[in-house]
Amino acid sequence: MKILNYTLISLLAAALISCKKDEKISSTGKDSLAVKKDSVIVPEIYKEYYGIYTGDFAGKEMMKDEMEGEEYEGEVWKKISLKVNRITKDSVYGQSIVSGNQRPFRGVFNEASKSFVLDEPGSDKTDGRFEVQLSGDSLTGKWSAFNKKAVKSPTKTLKLKKKDFIYNPNFMLDEDSGMVDWSNPKDFVEKYTDDNGKTESYTTSKNRVASEAIFKLNASKQKLTEKDLKNLRKLDLEIIKNSVFARHGYSFKKETYRNFFEHTDWYIPVSNNVDKDLTPMEKENVVLLNRFIQFAEDKYDSFGR
């Protein structure tokens, strides 16, 4: 009798376990179908259009004539990069990089007209819409700010060319480049004595000037020493340091550095943070350069433009 009871209990337990397994399998099956349904991979198309398009980003802004004290409308030019990362039937995904500001965008591609409409998120006052036409490996068109009152230039034009970004430690500023920082003039009081011995004071605006060291010292290729840096001007040190970041495609917020690097053929802004890309030697050189920059002085001179 006891044996029969144990047998019945065993059969009942087995049946319950079987039911639980069936229930689990059924539930898992439904979940699996749901996961598969929700995670359908949307096919990518037009992969030949993926990449970095970089070039002119120009708009008109009100500017002030320092000599006359009058305002006038002038064109401001910057370098921008649009990175197209993914294209599907319904959407285009990528990023815009300009003046140290890196913003995601999403939009659509019109196959018939070969044109893109790309919207930045709208959460930043500088966000807007790109409407650009694709022709070969070029993108041309315009950008319009969502908040036209929040920016100096609510509409800008783009002329971009598709380029491959390459890190090259040999990249240097061209020796035909200017050595003047036009973005940070400083007023100095000077004296003038005429032929009659009368002395008058006047205020003149001067700009920071670099030396030829910026064309010779390469912090991506050589281990810098204190001897290399001790007699350099502050602007020299800043340019030598930021040449490292420019080679890695850093997008500069500061106009001074943009003015030096955006006029080179090799500079392509691709990111607002490249710290992790620096080589060990570059990191050591940047630390040393920062130390010298703290105490270095600048040389100023007067220039016409």
C-alpha cells in the first residue's frame, strides 16, 4: 500500500513538472517571437554615401569696425564636418561637428533628387536643419537654425567634400601660414614725440605673434624637453600643443586655433574629444607644454588687415 502511494505521488509530481515545463516553453516561445519581432534588423542602403563630408560653413553676421566704431554685415567662415553613419529606407543617422560642438542628427534621403534633410535634436540653441544636395562626392546646400533669435547667423551655406580622416603625425602648419593671432587684440598705450619735443600718448591695438618654432617643433613625433620650450612665446606653445589635437581631428571651440588649422588642407574636425586617441608620447608632451604655457609671455605687434 505504501509503495502504491509513493508511486501515485511520484506520477503526480512528474505531471506537475511536465506542465511547468510546457508552460515555460510556451511562455519562452512567445517572448522569443516578440524579441525577434521587435529586433528586426532594418537593412542599410546607399553605404557608398557613408563617410565624412567637410568644408565651408559660411554665414553673415553683424561685425564691428574697431577703427571706425561702426557695425557692418560681414561673412564669417568656419569649417564643418557632417558624418553620415547609417542610411535606411526611412532614416539617415549621423553627426555634425563645428566649432567644438558635436551634435547628432537624423533625417531622410530622397533617392530621386539625391538630397538629404537632416535635423539636429533641437535641445541646443545652435541646433538646426541641414538641407543638402549630393553630387558625386560633394554636398552643397544650407543650414537653418530652429531658434533664429538665439544665433548670430540663422542661415548658413555649406560646400562640403567627402574626405577620409587620417591621423598623420607628420602633419604641420604650412610655412606660408600667418603667425598672427587675429582673434585677441590687446590695447597698448604708447608715446610719440614730435620734432618740437612735444610728447603725446595714444592707444594702439596689437596682436599676438608666434615665432617660426611653430613650423619646426612637432609634439607628435619628438619627445620635447624643457630646453626645447624654455625660450618660446606663449602662442608658440599653444600652437605646438594644439597641433597634436588637430592631427587627431579635434574640433576647436576657440577661434584662435580654428584660424590656424582650418586653413590647412589636412585638418578635418571629427570629434570634440580626442584625448583617448593621443599616443603616450603626445600625452607626455602636452603635460610639459601645459606647464610652460602657465608662465610664458606673449609678444605683441601692430598689423593691418
